[in-house]
Amino acid sequence: MKAVAETLGVARSNLIDRLQGKAKPRRRYHKAQDAALVPLITALVAERPTYGYRRITAILNRQLRAEGLAPCNHKRTYRIMKALNLLLARKYSERPEHVHDGKVIVMRSNLRWCSDGFEFACWNGDIVRGAFIIDAHDRDIIAWKAVINAGISGSGIRDIMLEAVERRFRALRAPATIVMLTDNGPPYIAKDTQIFARQLGLKPCFTPVQSPQSNGISEAFVKTLKRDYVQVTPLRDAQTVLGLIKNWFEDCNDNHPNSGLKMRSPREFIAAETAIA
């Protein structure tokens, strides 16, 4: 018995009690304050059913801090959600191996912008396609454009480039060169688009062929858009959807906890960096 106890790293008395059936079964751990958190967590999960426990914790803590209450640890949120059967199902998928040279993330805003397109179908058969520009540091969706039953043209890409520069700098040209990372789609590699980009102070940069990871920030946002907004919203027709996309992007900028920003939204992250500066 002594050798077994030493191997397991437990006391001999504990093993003897277990053998004799005297050991008391452990009860599920809980805190008295859990009852106050249950309705808050339940409401958040109902409102954002695609969020995991870490993002639910980030949203929950915003509410608690606004009310002057102590924040909730993400492990506690996990335990409560597990007891209520509110956790997301785990997904396992193999990712194809592609070339990925360099890092997309940068150390401050307005050093590299990324752009990509998105597409989804409405219930009536309409197809909505669009494109956006996102900052590789603060993950803010700076500009976007969407069209119905058509593709995003080179002029559409040039429009969002100009809009992004105007929104960030209130000028027609960036004060310093910004790398513009995109795939090799025709609207991006068009000669007119590249010339226009350089006139705005943007330096076109294209990902290697069959390497979506090289534009991973844009790819991640498209996944977030489809998972957290498109798949949980009634998409009756394209006109209705066009009215929703603006709210989706604003919600993502204002509220969506981003793991790359330590579970803060892009606007929270920008405000924190501005305060430090």
C-alpha cells in the first residue's frame, strides 16, 4: 500500500478510506454568487449563440464593470455554461498545408491594411458579394462595399481604398506609406487599381498563390462574419441584407471580442492605445 501511495502521490489513509468506501464523493464546485450570473450569461448566449465562453466572458465583464461589479473569471463562466449545457460543440478539422511567408500582424496601426472579399446567398436566391479593408494591428473594419448579384469591380475596390484613407486621415493621401495586402483577384491586380493605390499612399502587396494564411486576418474576419452574423440572421432578400451589413460591421468594431486584441473589440483596443499614447 505504501509503494502504491507514493507512486500516486497520495496519502495511504486516503487510499484506505476509498477501499473501505468511507471517502465522501466530491460535490460539484460552485459559488454563492453564481446564481446572479446565470441569467446574465443565459441572456448573452441567447443573443450571441455563436460565441464561446471566452467571448461571453468578455461581454459579461463589460456589463459587470459598467455596474461597478467585480469581473468574472473565464474559468467560472466555463463552469457555469457547462452546467447549463451552453458550451459550443468542439470542431476538429485538418487544415491544408500552404506556403506562408512572413507575418501579417504589425506593431501599430496604419502600417498594413488587409483586404478580401465575401459572398453569401439569401433565401430568395439573391447573391450578396462585397469587399472590405481591415487594419492588421487594431482589426478595425475601416471601409467596405457590397453589391447584389454582381461581383466587386476594380472601381469598387478603389472606392473603399479612398474611403479608408479619408476615414483614417481626413485627407486624400496617407501621411506615410501603408502596405495594402490582398489576394491576386482581378479587381486588386488591375493596373488602374495599383496606380490609384500608390496615389493614395498605399503599397500593393499580394499573397502567394494558394496561400490564404498569408492574408489570415482578412480570412479570419470573413469566418467571423459568416459564423456570428450571416448564419444566425434571417436572410430573406438582398435589399434587407444590405441594410443589416452596416450594423454587422459596426457591431464587430464596437463589441466583438477579438482574441488577438486580448478579448477587446477593435474600438476598445484603439481607445486604450490612444489613452496610453
